[in-house]
Amino acid sequence: MPLVAHNDLPSFKRLRAEGHRILSPERAHEQDIRALHIGLLNMMPDAALGATERQFFRLVSSSNSISQFYIHPFTLDEIPRGAAAQQHIDQYYEPLANIRELGLDALIISGANVTQPDLVQEVFWDPLCEVIEWADANVTSTLCSCLATHAVLLARYGIHRQALPHKCWGVYEHDVIRKDHPLVQDINTRLFAPHSRFNEVSEQQLTEAGLHVLITGREPGMHLSVSPDGFRTLFLQGHPEYDTISLMKEYKRDVGEFIHGPAAQYAPMPQHYFDRYTRTLLDEYSERVHMALKAGQQAPEFPENLTTPRLSNTWHDSGEALVGNWLGLVYQVTHRERALPFMDGVDVNDPLGWLAGDVSRLT
């Protein structure tokens, strides 16, 4: 279903050029289709601000759901910004006060740049907790991404993330382990998703706190879990919103930090992402970088033009299906135009109460 370009945000123009269906407000009003208003709390640093917008906009736009989507980007004033990013925010983002006044049907919370050893010490911690409390009382369902997942689990359930011995990053295989849940209906039971993180929350931590793990993988661990009621909050440790080139761009950035500082070691490649030819190419590039730096010479340019054409995307279809299921549930619960198949005899204020009872009503 289409996105509605309700302001002049440049991402709308870019997505329209990519072939996404973007409606003007006037055209949207001509159609007799109910709308969903989705907030995007974008906490990403300046360099990733626009890319994160587009990634989540694409995922929502591509989802198979029966609604028009108004996406309302906003951020937290406490996050420091450069001049260009702040101008973008001032011109296109909505104040949090307006978001609260007008209300939302659903909320997406992005990751964020972490600078402190403890999340509660981050500048975004207190204002993020305020948004979480407001969303719990006023928003039908919230989807948390990566760092936001760790922060919300800590704030709401006291679950502390654990540092990993090595960065978990790459494209990993997962299994759907709760096939009865409507959020994973018609999704491939074995699927791929990117991860990029130095910390994790484990399945054991989640299940002990009463949460439900829906998708997990042997290597990366939990990919998707949901709050004890089964629907109010979705927790993602992976990144189904990532573009095909996202991990490559991150690897290029990390290599650049070794070349120019401050990284002391050369970055490892993301796992299960580059094909054999590309891995060989990048190994050779690493050797050339080390030789150049040892000789006091300028490092060669990263071979992005040779790498990009060989990248594959094995995760976006599953991400679209997941977000489509989520928004479909939000739509039906919000508008209550017809009962969900699993809502027979269930209080509409507890739409997934079946998790505690007989799941046979789903079959």
C-alpha cells in the first residue's frame, strides 16, 4: 500500500524515483481507504539519519497491508547534531509534542549511536524512557530495532544486554520457532536477516521475563521476540530494513577508521555476505592497504565499484512479510472493522490473549 507524502521530506521524492507508490495528500483523500499513522523515532547519528529514514519507509511501503501510511519522523532533542542534520530535522521532522497531541497507531524506534558503557548514561536514555511510557499507554504497537530493543528491554523488564566476545555482523540464517503466531504467518520458516552489534540479549533472558521468542538463529541468537501479551511491542535484534549495500558501507567505514584512525585493527568482514570472489578481492585489498601504510604511502581506494554489483539481498522479502503482518494486525485492532480470526471470545483490549490459552483457534 502507498505512503502519503504529507510533507516535502526528500526521502519521498527518492522513493518515488525508485518505483514506490507515493501519494499526495490530495490523491490520498480521494481514495476510500483507512489510513495508519506511524511514528518513526529516528535516533541514528547524522551520517545514517537519511538512510535510516529511507530503509524503514521502503519496508513499510513494500509491505502487503490494506492501508495508506502516513509516516511521521521525529527524534530526541537531547541527541547532539551537526548543522546539516539539524537543519534537516528542523525542516522535515515533527516535534515530539505534536506527535503526542495528534497520536499514532504504531511506532518504530530505530537504533542509536552508543558512547557510554551503560545505556542509562546515554543522553537519549531519559527522553527515550518517556517516549516508551507514552507509547505503552497511547500506541497500539511498537517495533523496536537493535539498540532500541536493548534499551526498551532494560527500561521495561530490567533485562541487561551482554557484551559479545566478537562483533556479531553479517547475514545469518534463522528459524521461525513459533509458527502459530500471526506476526510470522506466511513467512519462510527458514529465513535470513542482517545483524550488526557488539551486544546481545539471550533467549533465556527473554523467556525468563515472560517474553515470546518467535525467530532465532544458531549463530546470531534471537532475531524477533514479542512482549508477554504477544503484540504490544516487537523486539528485533537484526535489521530486516537494511539495504543490500548497508553492510558493505559499514565495512568500508570500519576499514576507513583503520586507515585514518582511530581503529587499531583492520576490520573483519561481515559473515555470509560477500561471495567468494569478493572475499578474495577484499583480502587482496587488505594486503595492499597494509603494504601502503607500512611504506608510509596513501592507502588505495576501497573497491566499492567492484563489490557492489556482486551483492545479493536474501532478507528483504521476509522483512516485508513481517512488517506487513504487523501493520495488518495494527490496522484491524485499531479500526476494529472485523474480528481477527484468533480474536473470537478475546477482549479487544488484549488482542493476543490467546498466547496464554488455546492456540488451536489459529488453525
